[in-house]
Amino acid sequence: MTKIKTRYNRRSFLKISAAAGGGMLIGFSWFTGCTSDKKIKEKVAIPNEWFEINGYIKIGDTGMVTIYSPNPEIGQNVRTSMPMIVAEELDVDWDNVVVEQAPLNTGFYQNQFAGGSLSIKLSWNALRMAGATGRRMLLEAAANEWDVAVSDLDVEKGIIKEINGERTISYGEIASKAVGIEVPEEIELKDITDFQLIGTSKKNVDGLKIVTGKPVYGLDFKREGMQLAMIQHPPAFGMKVTDFNEEEIKNMPGITDAFIIDTSVTDKSWSDEKGFFELIAIVGKSTWQLMKAKKALKANWEVVSEPENSDGHADALAEALVSGEAGAKRIDGDPDMAFSKAVKVIERTYSSPFLPHNCMEPMNFFANVTETSAELIGPTQTPKALEDSVSKLLDLPVEDITVNMTRIGGGFGRRLYVHFGVEAAAISKKIGGPVKLIYSREDDMTQGTYRPAYQSVYKAGLDENNNLIAFSVKGAGLPEGPVFPNRFPAGTVENYSAQKIDAKTNVTTGAWRAPRSHFTAGAEQAFLDEVAELAGKDPIDFRLELFDRAMNNPVGDNNDYDPERYAGVLKLVKEKSNWGETTPGIYRGVAAYFCHSSYVAEVMDVVLDNGKPKVKKVWCAVDCGIVVNPDAAKNMIQGGVIDGIGHALYSQLTFEGGAPVETNFDRYQLIRHAQAPEEIEVFFVDSTIDPTGLGEPGLPPAVGALANAIYQATGQRLYKQPFMNNLQLEKVVG
């Protein structure tokens, strides 16, 4: 069994207290300080003297166990899977577990955010420790009660029993007597072979509420006396507001106020001196009245930087690839010399446009600001960033800011950025009362926080035996380049070069599901397929040859990936998809990629439907360590695959005069249900490794597998996204 320390520098990571209403409260630390927020303390009955305690398990005298799930829920199912980890080590019946959203206050929780596929990865040990310690102390309480050794007892589903006797006692009956027991300095975690709950599928704890329309999302939240607000950002990047027809707007039906707000002191991560600090706010009684008022706006806008357009973006990326300075790079061997000696050389350029996130739930946030405090409630992936930004905006101490989170109707990185919460706080302060800010679809699609635009040049050289002897990639992005210098195929070829180049733009960008990886995987894997074809080799066999080199004789010692695990998912997907078998009318592509510490390989079958490509089936092989909740894990991979296919085929955001052209779904195409794959099979590698990322790794390889399958179907290699805009359908033979 694995042992884990419960103490650090003589301080316990855990504290035990009597729970309000009876029973036992277990607090466990995520290596952060305590908070002075009285409202949160009262909610979970936390003693003032506790230090560095920030996660909570309540075992009531009825035997019901309440597990407070700490991280934001954006559909990745952490409100189910994180409590499952606690319940496994606690040895409690899942039917007796109640899950509640933990108070969203970063004084209690380290890593209390949703992003980077990190929720389970970062909390795995802390959650296991808390459950295992609770189990141990309850066993000690029962041993004291019966005057026996702990080793004489066992527990199953919250019932403690004598191993060689008849006596039993439930957690609820003994919980209050465990309160005075000293927390052990070290406890044993279960062997993973003894898991009973982890590795089984459990339904989403919010599932019934969602399908029956219970208010769980930010848009559902209401407060007595609350007004509504909408905003108007500048119509183009590089502009800011000077004035507007304020009095006319204020006199419209249902409108109570209209003014310009300034949020320039806040979160510079999403915008930096680009004219998006000032905006027009309109406050009123209903969204319909607010939308009518927005249509009546007559504003004057000042140009503060040159308006950009899509042609200029393409030119800027091309120029950056020629003369831009690499911010991150790697060079192995002598690529230039190797290319000069290569018998075959291939070079291709790949590009993709800016993309918005387009979460189904519009951006929204509630705020109630007073002279001495601020209360914020709504959907955010980063409560700490919001808390800090509002503190700066209002000049209030952080301890006087309360941030509570609702369930989130789509994140994908969009809600990592907190400006809509900050705007709500600024509006509330100005009107002196509670308000809920709601974005329209156009507000969100024109505001910014887009996926960057990218362009990369790949080059490969083969010798007379069709061995890869040289490889280079140079990638530029607006504003950040997409290249990961130490990822595959680094370490597999003697002469290798990778350069990441950043280029300037006044278009604001941000993290978009699997940042940078979503583009790089598609370009890299499509290019490798073309290299394999040039070498006359099977696409999977060609990749496996490279991994053999990385395993047996790697180039360099700073490669980011494990070639054995990488090759493992390729071999698994090859087996499960019966790779090599052919079926008339079905065309196959493959891709594999490593990101967020996980490995995913995908085989995609495409058919031609009236001359257009349609994905029929996808096989996915995934190595993400231990899988907590298999059904939820499959859902994440399947969702990522559909997301990757849809955006690669259809989606783009273009600019004219600094303004986005596609401002709603009449111009911006998302994948429809009928265009989604008919079937997606997911296979997980049986692993004993601690869980790694899962929310994002399924998306990137889908782009490359799709491009490769379309080539097999149409004979056309695709170098620009979206694919449907660049596929010559008249050349497709159905």
C-alpha cells in the first residue's frame, strides 16, 4: 500500500471537528491559507483556529456523507468524479453520498479552477488522503468503543465490523466519537487493485436537475431587487468610446440607467492596452427592453490603433515566418546540411483562422457591490482571478470579496477570463444595487478572447532508403506561435529544428480548448501522413518506427513525452479499428497526439455523402492514467472529437476594418447533429499511473485524422482550415 503524510512542518493537513447538527467534519488542506470570510465559515461550521484547512467532508449522525466538490463544473463532471475519489478511500456507500458545491473562495482551495485538464490531476492525492484519514479515524473510534485493535476491524460501505466477531456499527453511529482522536501522522492509501468505486461509472450528480430544468446555471440565478444589464463593446478592435446618446437611451421604456464604465485596472491577461477597457452599460428591467435600447445606441468611437483585416493577418503571419525572431526553439544536429543531402524533400504550409469559443450559455454574472463588500455569483473557471480583479477595481480588500460559482454552460477556456464578472461589479457599484449582466451572442463573438490565428511551415527530408533524416517546423501565431519544440517528433530524428514565433495584433485572444495543441496536432499529423506516403510506408508503421528510435536511441534528453506510452495508444487503436482492412466506400485516416500529460490516438472513417465528406466512425485509444469514472471519461473524449471535427470542417472568424464579420450563427457555422460521427468508440489503456489530463487531449488528434481521411476519400490534401472552405468539391468523385 502507498503511505502518505498527513503533516507538514508539524502542522496537520487535516483537522477533525464536530459537525453542525451532529456527526463529524473532516477538513483537509490543499496547501493554502485559511480565510476570514464569515459567511463561508458559518456554512460549513469551520472553527476559527483551523489553519491551512480547505476541503470538507461531513459525516452526519444519520450516516449520510456530504462531500464538498471544490472545482468549477464546466461539464467535465468533476462534481461527480472528485467526490468519488474521497468516497473510495473513505469506504462509504455511494448511495449515501450527497455532493454539494464547495464555497468558491480561494482562501480555502488551492487550484480551485477549471482549466488545463488539471482538476483531477492536481487534487488526486489530497482527495485520497482526506478519505483515507477519515476512514482510519472512524476505525480508531470503533476500536476504542469495543476495546479492540484497529487491525481487528474492517469496513465496507460505511459499516464497520469485527473481522472475527459479530459486532457492527455504522459511520453515522460512531462519527461523533472520532472527533477527539488525534490525526495520524501518516496513513495508508488503498492499493489501486482494491478500488471498488474508482473505475466504475456513476451518473452525473446534477443530471436530474439538468434534464428537469432546475436552476443550476448562472443564467438561472435571480435575486430580489436585481436589475439586468447589457453592454456595448467597441464595434472594432482598435477603437474606444468617447460619448453616446445617453439621455435618449435613459428615457426609453424599461431603462433605468446608461453610462460608460472603465475596467482598465483589472485582468490584463485578456487585454492589454487595446481599447477594450471602456464600454457602454445599459441597465433596465428586461433583456428585451435592453436589446431595443442597444439598437438605438448612437455612439462616437475614437480610433486608437490601426484596424486590422484577415488579409493583413495572413500577411503578418507570412512575414513573421520569414523574419520573425523565435521565442522558443530547439536544434538537434545540422538540419540545413541534412536537407541538402536528402534524396527527397517535402515542405508544406498549414494555417487556421481566429476562432471564438461560442459557449451555449451566454456570458453572464451577478454582482452586488456595497461600500464595504462585493458579492459575485455566476459561471467562472477562475474564481481567484475574478476576486483579485474586482478587489483592484473597487479598491476593496480581497477578504471583503465573495465569489460563488454556479454550474457553467460551456467553458473551453472562455470563462478563464473574468472581464464579464468585473463589468458586472463595475455596473453594480455605479447603480448602487444588485445587477445581473447578460451578454448577447453578438456581444460575445465580437468582444475578443479568441483562439489565435496560426501558420506553420513543416519540412522533412528522406535518404535513399526512405528514412527520415531531417525535420523542421517553424510556426507563427497572432499573437503567440503554436510550436512545442520538445514534443514529438523531437527525439526521433538526428537533424531537427523547431521554432516558435510570436506576431503582433490588436485582436484580443485567449486559451481555447487544448491551447496551441489543437492546431499543431492537426498540421503535424497531416504532414506526417504525407511524409509517410512519400516514403512508401503505412502511416501507423511510419510513426511507430519513429517511436522505436525515441525508445531505443533517442536524440537529446529533454523530450516532453514518453515514447512507449505514445506508441502504445497507436498500437491499441490499430488493433481496435482493424487497421489495414478495407471496405469499399469507406476512407481512413489516423493521428496521434500528446498533450496535458495524456496520449490519444484516433482512427477516423469517412464516407462521401453527395460528394461531401461525412465522418462515419471514430476509434479512440487513450492513455490518461487511472480512469476515475469511465462513462464520464468517454463523454469527454467523444465531445473533444466532435469539437475538433466541427471546427476543422466549418468554423472561422474573419475581420474587415478591425471588426469581426461573423457575429452570430447565421454566418459562423458550428457542427450540426447530423454532421457528427455516427459512432465514437473509446478504449482506455489499463494503467496504474495517477490520473492525467482528459478534458482537452481528445480534440487535437481529431483534426489530423480528419484531414488524412478526407485525403484518402478525395485525393486532396488540406492545408487551410476550415476544410470545407478549401475543399474543391467539383473534383470530388462520389
